[in-house]
Amino acid sequence: MSHMESIASSAIRAAIKVKASVIICFTSTGRAARLIAKYRPTMPVLSVVIPRLKTNQLHWTTTGVYEARQSLIIRGLFPMLADPRNAVRTF
């Protein structure tokens, strides 16, 4: 079992133990949310995809839409795309 899979299975066990009604997973690639949904928890998994801002010195693009869209096919996984304009900045 990989490191990420052991974290996912531990999150499921903890959610079952505390009788959670939903699991919220913050991710940028969607991999962690897919691993959590792999264990078929009884509660829904909310995947919040955090977009990343990329630039090539001339053009700015954000990634994350594709990852959120691909998560739609996973059973029990409900993806959301976070708003990049409301990012929390720490100094």
C-alpha cells in the first residue's frame, strides 16, 4: 500500500468512527479524492479542486477545470472548482 493510499484509508476509517456526514478533500490534481472514493465510503466525498495559475511570460492560464471534470465519473465523488480570485494570502 502506498503512502497516499494509507492516508486515504485512514481518512475513511476516521470518518466512519466519528460518524461524519461528508468528507471534504482539497486537491489540485484530484488524485487524493479518487483514492478516498476508491474505498467506497458510506458518506459522499466533496472534492474541492484548487486551480493553479501558470504563465509563459505572455499568457496566463489556470489549470483545474479538466481535473474537476474528470472527477465527475467517479462514484460518490462530487467535484467543485475553487474560485482562484478568493485565495487566502499569507505573508
